Amino acid sequence: MTTAYKTITDVTGPLLIVEQVADVTYDELCEIEMADGTRRLGKVLEARTGRAVVQLFESTQGVATEGTKIRFLGHAFQLDVAEDMLGRIFSGSGKSIDGGDALLPEKRLDINGEPINPSSREYPDDFIQTGISTIDVLNTLVRGQKLPIFSGAGLPHNRLAAQIARQARVLTPREVEMQSADAQAEEGGDDKFAVVFGAMGVTFEEAQFFKQEFERTGALSRAVLFLNTAADPVVERIATPRLALTTAEYLAYEKGFHVTVILTDMTNYCEALREVSAARKEVPGRRGYPGYLYTDLATIYERAGRIRGRSGSITQIPILTMPEDDVTHPIPDLTGYITEGQIRLDRGMHQKGIYPPVIPMGSLSRLKGKAQGEGKTREDHSGMDAQLTAAYARGVEVRELAVILGESSLSETDKAYLAFASRFEKEFIAQDEYKNRSIFESLSIGWNLLQELPVTELKRVKPAHIEKYGKR
């Protein structure tokens, strides 16, 4: 029988201070029983000799220093997992909220995961098709990679997240060999592909959007959703990404699934960390965030990858909104250090009505070279991304020059780049959110656009590929 302590000396925000405790450890789960018999869960944030700081998973309203008991359960927060979680919706504390049957767990896992030996990791080098041209061609997503999306307030990152969740898939070897959209429709992709979606601090409307979108499009059948709203407790927001990743690790490493984890919005997660840090009266770091923000984010982002000897994999797409569109803000800044690139959404493109407003010059996938080319996508993919990005960057420069000098002052080559930039935005970047383009279709659109430019300007693609795919 666990000891019940009645030595709560202070209630500060979401925190309880408990004195005269023994054998209490960091991150240990505890149960708080109030005078009226109601019970709430919490976890230990700080443990010293004879003293513990506890954070509740719910509001501290009604919790008093007198008449309240607390029991320490001897283990960290654990999650019941099973393959039957696919197609289900859970709260940010792991409770089912879809009205379905109770889950029959196959295993109970610590949500903090287990450290992965770096020597057991396999290098990410397999292509994941999202159906979005600006990602698949220019910023290729690789199985086992962590590739964040940098957005801003009011930009359509939620729509983009839902689109990726609906469309992301691993191509079968036959699809790659056939190199055609027809083969893709026949095969249907790898059936061991799953999506784990974690939403943190979203509004009620956003939570309803994700639930309805997944249910309406049928994507829910291969997905697990964890939804934490802005009205839910702060500590639940901190637990949500770890619940999602624990589920992903079980599906990937024990059930052999290729799992894509989408986490939105990491800015809300970091704000929750800052709130807890302030309640603990810790010395703040940059912009008031705790000094351990980098380390904490790493414990989330580094749970992506492939493990030698395991057939499954975890690919991570964290989404964050940059305050005031500032890429030097601590959250995107630290995220960029830990992850392997970023996909940036541009406000200027959004204001022009372009969806998805992915800016090629500000985006990067550092591992894309390993998932491009023959055997992965198609032989002409490697080099095509650089050619399209360089041509568009030149076209944007010419557009700015034309505003100052007038289009009549441009050379014929400059006019070709200007025409290319305009068509590139309308035909390549712009894409209906329910349009799922195959990588082969996206590459064909790219070659069609490159015909605007003189052959002498195509310096980043091989002449053999120009001859084979760039017919004029």
C-alpha cells in the first residue's frame, strides 16, 4: 500500500509543494485525493530530500492544503498501446474521446521512451510521397527524417498538416520501377503506413476541423489522433507529443509500420514549458523560455528515425508558428539546429492566394539527396530540384528589377525567367489541397515549365535528362 501524504504546504498555479516525502523520483506519477473524495493525477517536476514539486494534469481549482492527500505511484506516466489504436481519437492525456469501445491494451509503455543507441540507427534514404509538389520535388521528405514546417499566425499550416496526413505514403518498388501515375493508382502504396497526429493547444474549432477532416476523407482508418485544446491543462499539453511518439514507436518498432508523426503547434508546447518554468520560479533564458528548451525539444525531435534490424520507421513533421514571422525566435532557431531542414510558409505568397505558400528559397531538406534519383523516385529528380529553385530565384530577382526599370529594359533571357517565375507559382507551387500529385506528375510539370528557358540556361540538369524528359 502506498503512503498517503497530507503535507501539501502550498498551491501555486498548476503546482503543489509537498513536504516530508521519501523515495520520490523525478517524473513519477502521483494521485491527489481531495477532501470531497475526487481524485486527480499529477507528476513530479522536482524531487529533493524531503520535498517534491508536483504538477497536476488538471486544474488546481478546489485543491486545498488542508484535507488533501497525495500518493506517489512509483512509476512515470504510462500509455496503454495496441494496433487497434489506428482509427481512434484520444485526448492529450491518452483518454479515448471518440465514443468508441474501450481499448484492449497489448502493452503499457513509459511515454518518455527509451534512449536509442546512435550506432543502431540506419541512415534515412527512402522517399515518402506527400502528393505536394513543392515538398516532393524541392524539399523531399525522407523516411526516418525530422523535417519541420515553419509557419506564421494566419497561414494555412493546419490545412497543410491535414493534407500531408491524408496523402503521405511510401511508394512500392513496382511503382518506382514503372515510373508512372497509372501504376500508382493500381498499387495503392505500402499498406504498412500510418499517421500519428498530435495537436497541442489548438482552439476548439481547429480540433473539430482535424476530427471532421480525418473522418470525412477516410484518412482516420490509418491514423491515431491526440487532440489537446487550449482549454485543457498545461501539463497535458506537455505530455501530448510524448503520447503521440510513444504510440508511433510501438507501431513502428514492434508492428513494422512506417509512421509519419505530425505535431502541431510546437509553439504552444514551448509556451506551456515557459508557463511551468515561471511557476517554478526558474531563471529564464531567451525571451523568458527556460534555459533547457533546447534539451527538451531534442527529447521530442530525436525520437524519429530508423533502427537497424527493425522493419518500421518514424518520420517526424513538427509544425510551429513563428511569432511575428521571426525565424530567429528561440523556437524556430533551436528547432532548426536539431532537425534536418525546414519547410517555410511565406506570407507574401499566401496574400497572393497561392496554396500551399511554400517558399522554395527559404526551405531546405538536408537529407533529400539520399531519397532522389533512380531506384528511389526517378533518375531526373536529382538535379531537377536545384534547377527549378535556381530558376525561380532568378525570376523573382528579375521581377523586382522590372518594377524599377520597366519590363522593356529586360533582355530576352530575363523575360524568359520572368515568364517562368509566374508560371512556376501558378502551375507548380499552387495546388488544390485535395489534389494528390504523384512524384512523376510533379516532375513532368517541372520539365514543362523549364521549356520557358533556353537550353543553355539549364546548367543543373544532365543533357541526357533534357533529351529524354525535356522535349520541346
